[in-house]
Amino acid sequence: MCGRYYLMKRINDVLEDMQLDVIRYLSTKEDCRPQQYLPVIVEDNGQLKIKKLKWGYTTNYSSQVLINARSETILEKKMFKEDIFKRRCLILANGFYEWDAHQHQIAFEPKDKVLFMAGIYNRNGEFVIITKNANEIMKPVHSRMPVMISKEDISSWFDSSHFPKYLQSEVPFDIVSGILQTSLF
């Protein structure tokens, strides 16, 4: 699962070559939580754009929002099926964190300063992060982790004929193993 992530203003430096203006979409809140409006990358008529969407799908059957979608079943679930084919997105992050069995906050960060987590969004402007089974670095902390897309594979993620391969890919990512955090800021 990915229940919290963080996004620093320095991320704009990393994305300059993509010609995406992130700074105007960032607030002073660097700790990203469900039900906040957060910047994500979407494709609009062949162009990548930053859009602020709300993290979490609302449902008719629960007062809680769904913040993640399992990669193993996303193509079959009625709630996600149309969105995975028509409305894929990338969630920008400098890292994400989980809590271990002792309620310690453990941060996971990429070595190249930015993560692109795979996601989908719906017609209501809500997004979820797609998760998969945890890799060896994550397993000691949590059984799930975000599906991550490399910067080189961004255009393939938005291509309807190529995106399914990322749902179960074991693309190795250089993630700094869990760092115990007492406070992010």
C-alpha cells in the first residue's frame, strides 16, 4: 500500500527538461495525504500536463476513500476498468513512506531524486496509486508498494498498447532502503 508520500519544491529542477511547471501546483504542504488536491502528470491530446487532482476515489458503499488499486486486478475491477484504459496518470514524489509493525515511519526514496508512481484518475478528478507486491527492499516493512515508472518509460505508460506491461513489471529501481524517520520536516 502507499498511504503517504512527500513532494518537495526542489522536484521542479528535476522536471525542467520535461517542460512541466510544477512549482505553481505545489503548496507549502510537502506531506501528501489522502483527500488532498495534489499535482499529477496527465496526458491531454498527446501533451503531458500537470493537473491537481484529489487523492482517493469516493464510493457509495463506504465513508472511506480508496487510495490504492491493485495492479493484479485493476483490469478486471469495474470501478477501475475504464480509468486504466482512458485516464492513466503519474504521481510525482520525492519518496513515500510506510509504518512498520512497531509504528515506526520508514521512508523510501529514489536515488535519482524523483519517483513517478503509476496511477489512474476518474471523471470526478480523483486519483489512486497503483500498487503491486513488494520487492525485497519493501517486504520487511509492507507487503505492497507503488508501481513505479522510469522517466524513460513515461511515454510508454501513456500508450494504450504498452501500459499493461508495467502493471506486473519487476523493473529494478534504485530505492534507498527504508530510512527510519522521526519527522520529515
